[in-house]
Amino acid sequence: METGIVNGTDFANRLIAHIDWIKTHICVNSDGVTLNGDYFIAKERIDTPAKLLGWIHHLSQKTWFTSMYTHILISKVCNEYGFEYACYLA
């Protein structure tokens, strides 16, 4: 892993690359949700807002499940399964 001081542009580029990587590692379709290519959640286990919240609670204990991962998962699941949600941007 690279260490040292990075400028704002380098940081922004790394952040964008990280977000793009997460987006490609969360697949939501009519069968369910696949995370990281091998962590599968069948649709009937995540097909309501309450179930999604339960999964977020469970996944939040994983070291790889970052806040950005949470954000993207919520957006993708809600959009695919038609859940309404409010998105508050500062």
C-alpha cells in the first residue's frame, strides 16, 4: 500500500476509483443481491425495507462494509425493488 502525503486531486481520484470499485461489486437483480462476487442474499431475504435494514445491521459488523458501501447498497436495492427512501445531502 502506498503511503505518504497526497494532494487533493490524487485523493479525489482515489476516492472516485474506490466508489467505482464498490459499484461494480454490488449486483442487485430479480434473484437477489451479490456482494463482492460471492456473498449472495436471496431476494426474499432482502425484499422489504425492514429486511434491508436488518442486512445493513448485519453487514455493518464486517470490516469491508464501509459507509460508502452502505450508501451504494441502499441506493441500488431501493431502486431495483422500488422502495421509497429519502436522500438527504448536506
